[in-house]
Amino acid sequence: MHNALFNDDVRLEGIIISEKPSNLVGAIPGGVSMVISQRWLVAGDPEAPHPTENDISIYMNERGFSAIPDSFFGWFNESTTLLLLDAKPDNFIKTAEGILPFDVMLMRLGEDELEK
């Protein structure tokens, strides 16, 4: 979904399952972590590598997403039922080709989640 939506090449390289406490906020021991790779993203302007929140808003609106108020930088696309979280400026880079996200959480909501 990420690659199709953002014209990227993220690849799943493996899965890590550990009983040890996680370094991720809110993650529980015994959780699953994905190991991914992504092409190296070079900022068009190294002095200002990240887009503004307004830039991100325009970018996400162009892809059919609406901001979710009072969420963790959340966006939702009602027609595709895609939910994107952690879409903060630090997780986007402005390249010469345009804005690209990395380290965002993208998922499709099922009917059960949509009812909530």
C-alpha cells in the first residue's frame, strides 16, 4: 500500500519476534517488528529537509486523505479506508522530486474498526 500510494520502493526484509522489552513506546514484550529497507532519500535542501505541516496537509489532501483532529498526526482516506498515523514533519523529507514519507504507519481499516 505504501509503495503504491507514495510511489516508493519499501521492501519487507524480515520479521523480528522477541520476548525482551521493546524500545518502542507502547510496544509490549513478545511483539513483532518488521525489518524494512527503503531507497536513500536525499533532501532537496539540507538546511530544511522536512516539509512544513501545511506542505504535508496539501500532500495528503491531494491523495484523498483528511486530517484526524486530536490524533497522533493521523490522516484517513474514507474511499479507500486507509489510515495513516505518525505523519509528522520528521517522518517526511522534501526531495528534488517532491515530498516522500518514511516511518509512517499505514493500514486499511476493516468494517469492525470503521464502526468505532
